[in-house]
Amino acid sequence: MKATVAICTYNRAYDLSESVHSAIQQHAEFEYEIIVIDNNSTDDTAKLVQEIQAGEGGEQVKYVLEKTPGLSAARNRAIREARGQYILFLDDDAIASPLWIQHIVGVFDSDQAIGVVGGKIEPLWESRKPDWIPSENLSLYTILDYADHVVEMPSPSIPFGANVAFRTQVFRDIAPFREDLGRVGKNLLSNEESELIARIRVHHKVFYTPFGSVQHKVSKERTTKNWFLRRVFWQGVSDAVRKKDKGAVRTLKHAIRLGQGVIRALLCIYSPKRFTRQLAQICYRNGLIIGILRYNSKE
């Protein structure tokens, strides 16, 4: 089989239907399968997939229950279940363009040395995009428009998980996603993709195509400052955990920079955009410190 589309989901049946249907309705010149990995949802996810299977999905759509919590665990289950030469991950709140699979597979087929392909990710804002989001933090909303043509992505640039694909053969020699990284429940831990792609990149190429695109929903909840600052905090935690950061000296350095950030924030409190940018830096540094302590607690 040429390709496997993997959609990992947790309690998001209201979005999952559109995601699965966009995968079913692909214009592809080859056989592909769709696997929905249900990460132990408590909503109507299983029932929804059964209805899709009974309708247009048929035998093309497979349902798999993965009880181990966490996005990385669900993705690793998808890798184990996949029969395709390539595995394409699509978020459960993303909608694939009609030629998505065709374009992604076409890039892989152009060069056997390519191990990872990612595509363009366009935001679908549930409410208006806030003006206060710092431009350097837009990637936290899983938005990617890297180039207007197919191109290799040099380190440290990477595709994002809402639209990323792997040559399944690479997992014969390379361990899959680290399960101490990635979201579990309501936490916003991340970096599982960047850590894996960094390891794959040692022996394989990483490519981007603007043509294999998806639209990614940005819920109203994610446009609040509370969510934004939580996301930045968890990015700090994720960076520390990925690097296995530890040590009193490093913790002290982050604490000093956190204090400096507090002072800078107070100095620009009457400038909303600058104040938000400084708050983001404070939350990030705080996350780094928590990440170090979290890592050390497991030693």
C-alpha cells in the first residue's frame, strides 16, 4: 500500500468528522488507508467512526483504540498499525486539501533520501485573529507557510505536526516519538516532532511543499491571552525536557533572566503589545525552570 493517513484524536468528535471526510475525499492515484487512533476518548468518537465506516468510509477507514494517554503514544500506535509506504499525520481539527496526499507522496517519490515531508498549514480562525499576538509567536498556533515552492528544509526548520509525513521505513532504524514529550490530557507539552525530526535528519532529508496543504482550526479559546501565555509556558517546559536540561547553575541563569523580564515588563506596562511580549518571555523562562525541575525529579 502506498500511504497511510493517521488521525490521532482525543475527545474531539465534533471536529473529527470533517478531518476524516477530507481524507476520504482525496484525489489520489494510488491505494491508501485511513487509521483513526482513539486515545481513549470519553465522547462519541467511536460511534462517529463506526457511522463513517458504515457510510462512505467503508473498509478504507480503520478504528484503533489506544488506551495509553498522550499524543506521542497515539502516534506511535499509528506507526505500528500503518501498512503504507508513507504515513501522513493529519490533526483531528485539520481539513486536508483535495490533492494533499497526492502532493505529499509525490515529494517522497522524487528522492529516496527524503525521510520527512511537511506541508503548508493555513489557519481557520473561529474568531478574528487577535492583533496582540507577537509575530514571533504565531508558530505556536500551528501556522506554517515556509515557501511558495517545494524545497528542502535546513536545520532547525521543521514541518508541524498538523501536516507532517514520514517514510515508514525510517522507523526500522530510528525510535519513534518520545513519549515523555507531546500532549497528555490538558497539558500543552510539545517538541515531540522537533526531537524526532532532528534524529531522522541525521541520515535523511526533510522537505516542505506548499501544495500538500491543510487548513487547521484555531478555536476561540486559543485566541485568549490566558491560553497564549499557558502555551508559551509549556513551550519552555517542553524545551527543557527535550534538552534534558538540569543543574542548579542553569536554573539560576533562567531565574535571573526571569527577574530581568519582570523588570522590563513593569517598564512597558502602558504599552500593551510590548507588555504582552514581555509577559510571554516571563512565562517561557518560568516554563524552562519548571521543566528543569520536572526532569531532575525523574532522575
